[in-house]
Amino acid sequence: MKYLKFIWELLKETFNEWNNSSASKDSASIAYYAIFSLPGLLIIVIWIAGIFFGDEAIRGEITRQASGIAGKDIADSIQTMIMSA
């Protein structure tokens, strides 16, 4: 019984601390900045990796990886973004 009470108190305290902090706002801020920094980061990665492997190979690999992770629509958007940079 003490174990269940401990778990309950721990969950209550965790929720209260999370509720009192700005965790949701902070995570939204990180996601917002990550979305807008992604194109610049991809340009730098393609430029550096392109020196060793070639631009087209790197662009194709980034598109393939994005397709596997996020789906074809997102991969097409990333490919369009890369081509226009």
C-alpha cells in the first residue's frame, strides 16, 4: 500500500511541477526554431558532405532518409527546398 501511495504522490508532484513550469511553451519554441533552422542546416550539410561524396549523392540520400522517416510528401518538400537553395 505504501508503494501505491508513493507512486501516486510522485505522479501528483511530477504533474504539478510540469504544470507550473513552461514546458509546453519551451518545447513549442524549440520546434519553431528547429523548423526554421532546418533549411540552413541542410545547405551546410550538403555543402560539406558534397565535397567528399558529391552533391547529387548527398541530396538523394537526404531525400531517401526523409522519405523513410516522415513519408513521401515530406521528402518531396525537403527535396524541393534543397533544389531551390
